[in-house]
Amino acid sequence: MPPRKALAATQPADAAASYQKLYDALGRAYWDASNVDDKDTIHGAMEAIGKIITAYDKQDLANNTDLFIQLTPTIKAINAKLKAIQAEIDRITKNISTAADVVSTINKALSLFPGL
């Protein structure tokens, strides 16, 4: 197992920006969603992503291996939610542009930490 310090070095430099783009794309999908259940699902994902963004902004997460390790269960949980949203996005929104943006940003977020 690599030393803990090595984990910080392997974090993608653009992770915070990618999560922000995903948050914004989900915000557009929220307004396009046609029912309350879909809005709740998207909102729940946005809240979890907001926590990740806040950690990057306030805690310098990219350089704090211990904090990143603490946040990995949250990232793993949000990845599962993102996969569910991705599978249902064509049903959630009929706006092709929004759906494509959501799929693209989800793919990017899932690729950030593929083992989670």
C-alpha cells in the first residue's frame, strides 16, 4: 500500500472545477425535472457535491491527504447517486442540451476517482 502522502499527489488537479461544473449542470437538470421525486434525487446529489466543493474550497483538500481519506465515503456514495441519475437523465429531463451536459459532467466526476 502506498504511503498516505502519495494519495494527495494522485488527486486530479481539476477535481474542484469538475465538481463545480457537475453541480451547475445538475442545477439546470433540477429545473428541467418534471416531478418532485426526480427533483429530490438531483437535490440530494447536489447537496453531497456541495460538501465536496466546500471541502476543496475551505480545507485545501488537494493537499490534505487525511481530509481526503475522510471524504472518500462521501465521494463513493455520490458516485453511486451519479450513476443512477446518469441512467435516468433522459427520463428526468427532455432538454437534450441539459441531458448531454449532465452525462458529460457525471462522466468526468466518475473518472476523477475511478476506484471509488
